[in-house]
Amino acid sequence: MEEKTAETGSLQGSLRKEEFISTRLKAALALKEERKKEAKIKVVELEAWMVKTISEVMIRAMEEFKASFKMRNLNVGFGQ
């Protein structure tokens, strides 16, 4: 009888240890998933920023091109 009681106690101790480990692993996994979500959000934000920045640069380049084209036309006009 004492043998079964000792075995039962040992099994209960092992079960508590496994539950503790399982809880810690679940917490670590949840933290990892949260960081993954945060990283995805940051990537989306950076992609949006890149698109906006590229658009702004393209607009500036077009304005400068138009201005240089007007200057060339002006220079051609004076050259004639």
C-alpha cells in the first residue's frame, strides 16, 4: 500500500512539473506570437512609408524635369 502511495505521489509530482513546464512553454509561445505580430505591423508601416516616400521623390523629380524642360525651351528661345 505504501508503495502505491509513494508511486502516486511521485506521479503527481511529475504531473505538476509537466504542467508547470507546459504553462511556461505556452507563455513563451504567446510572447513569440505577439512579437511576430508586432514585426508584421512594423513591416506594413515601413512599406507604406516607402511607397509614400517614393511617390514624393517621383513628384519632385517630375517637377524638376518640367522646370529643366522649361529652362531649355527658354534658352532655345533666347538662342534664336
